[in-house]
Amino acid sequence: MHLEWSPNTKIDKKIWDRYRNLPIAGCKIQATYVWIDGTGENLRSKSKTMDYTPSSYKDCPTWDFDGSSTGLAETHSSDVLLCPVALYADPITQGNNKIVLCDTYNAEGKPTRTNFRHACMEALNQICDKDPMFGLEQEYQLMDLNNRPFGWPVMNGEPAPAGPYYCGVGADKAYGREIVESHYRACLYSGLDVSGVNAEVTPSQWEFQTGPTIGIKAADDLWMARYLLHRIAEDYGVAVSLHPKLFPNWNGAGCHANFSTKEMREDGGYKLIEEAVKKLEKNHAKHIKAYDPSGGEYNKLRLTGHHETSSVEKFSWGVADRSVSVRINRKVAQKQKGYLEDRRPSSNSDPYQVINALVRTICLNE
Ligand code: ADP
Ligand code: MN
Ligand code: MN
Ligand code: MN
Ligand code: MN
């Protein structure tokens, strides 16, 4: 299919404003349920009317969906359960309307194949006393409907080489900023802990960060931020790719995971960070398996040892070094306390899988 535009761009979005704020009688609100589908990468959503305003995910009923249409079940036994796990304000419909993040369970009540949140929570629940803190950096590429990066020459050819784009300013350097800013504000409105955004090395590639927060929230917020990004870019007629390596000669996309425990953040914590790095080194293969949705195949494309990455084959670490598996920020080395940055997770990794692997290796010695 060759479309230089999305049909969505033909819709006059201003007309929607006539309807968006229509008063609705009674206490009815719209709740959009969001979940990870059978690819482990893509999100799905559907909405239901509720006759009260929930103040927590616990106030939201479970629901179900057709698992056979989303790669999670067979047609003859297709009902898959949606269990609410986090509640957000809806920046699209606004008012008291909500977005409900869910995880998914099959007919036997077991987590589905792509529900990694369940195991992640089991790991985190064992180390509540350590106050585990996570900050996640999501890199992504804005795309046109030709499956070309947004703003790149449409059929072939490439923009001028990398250099001016990272944190760049100017119409010739930053492509699609309104989408990024809309998304950033929407995330803050919704109650996500987004700590910042920046333009990345490849033109029309951008980044946002969730956290740093204790427990599962940075991962829940990351999935919700991905949902909002796809949804808001949809309004602009632009698509989003989380593919970690679209072009061999341009920087790919990662989802660096920053991690610390209470002890690492306290005086003398550097010793524990060094111990954690040693454990990560011993378990390199296990982590590569968990750090993208194809069990490491995506990262073979991305972790080449070039373009600010390390080799997928070999674990490495260093202070202020962006060509390693695990980087220690210079400030952390100077203060002898803080956190570590695992640079291996790919842009399309599941943060629940990543956090699960980090906690089990570093804190539970599995
Ligand atoms: P860089 O691009 O240089 O890696 P970023 O600012 O994009 O830097 O990312 C740094 C991340 O580190 C932020 O997402 C932040 O949430 C996280 N972070 C900061 N302090 C801690 C900490 N003590 N524990 C875990 N994560 C942390
Ligand atoms: Mn139907
Ligand atoms: Mn970053
Ligand atoms: Mn980055
Ligand atoms: Mn980083």
C-alpha cells in the first residue's frame, strides 16, 4: 500500500470539538480498556460506559475480549480476561473519562503468553523492602504511511548524515515536534511520571523517559505512554515505529533501563552497583533473551557495536561509556552511589520482562 497521507488527515478534527464536550446526563463516563496483544508489542483498546467515576483501577470491573482476533486464543475458546491494573485520566476525551491499563488471563485463569506483568509483580513483591527504582528511556521513530520515517525522502534517498538532529532545533533538524509536545503534555495530564523528552540522533527519532519511580509504575507508565503516542500520532495522520533497527547505517532505537535499590542510592552504594554489574555479566545471554520480543533476534540487528551500542555477543560495562552493555553515569561514579543503566533492552522490549530479569538476577540471585 502506498499512501503519502493517512485517511485520518482528511478528517477535519475541529468538527469533533462540537461533540467532545457534550454534557452527558447522570454520572456516566467512558472508560477505555488497553492491553498488550499476542505480538507482545502492539496494544489494543476498546471502550465501555461506566455509571460512576472510578478513583482507582480497583473500582474498575474485569472485562473480556476476543483473544482469537489478537493472537491470544483459539476461536472455539476465545474469551480472554482483562484485569485492570492501573487507571489514568483520558487526555483525548477528558472530563472524568478514564483509560484503564489491563493485563490478560486465559480460560484457566493463567497469565496469557504475552502477560509478563504477572511474573514481574511476583518478583517485585519479594523485594518491597529494597525500594527498587526504575527509569525507562523510550526511543521511537515517527513514520509516514509509506512506512518511511516521517520527513525522509518518500521513496528512497536519505536525509543529510547524523550530527545535527540529537536535541536539535530548527525546521531542517527537528521533524514532528508538535506530536512530541502533544504527547508529553497528554502524559502529564494523564498522571504518568514522564521525566523528559528529547530529539534523537536519527531524524524524526525521539525519546521520552518514564520514572524514576519505585516498583512497577515506570513500566505501567511506559506501556500507557506508548498507547498515548500511537493514539496522538494517529490524530496527526502519522504512525510510530518501535522497530529497534530500521536502517543499518543509522542509529537504531533502544529502551535503556535505569535501576537502583535503596542501598545503591545510599552512601557507599557503588559497591552494590559493581556487584550488580558482575551478576549481569554472568547472565548476559538470559538478559538478551528477555530484552526484545523475539528472544534476541531484534537485538542481533541493533547491538552491532556501532552507533552507540555494544556487541550482542559480549557483555561490557564502563563509566560514561555509550558503547557498552551497562553504563555507569559519571555523576554516579563520582558520588559513589546511585544507579546503573542497562543499555541492552530494545525499543520494542516489554518493560515487564526487562524489570523481571533485572530483579531476578540482581536481587533474587536466580
Ligand atoms: P541518558 O540519555 O544520558 O541515558 P536520560 O535522562 O535519558 O539520560 O535517562 C536517565 C534515566 O535515569 C532517567 O529516565 C531517570 O528516570 C533514571 N534515573 C535517575 N536516577 C535513578 C535512580 N536512582 N534509579 C533508577 N533510575 C534512575
Ligand atoms: Mn462483536
Ligand atoms: Mn536518554
Ligand atoms: Mn537516547
Ligand atoms: Mn540512556
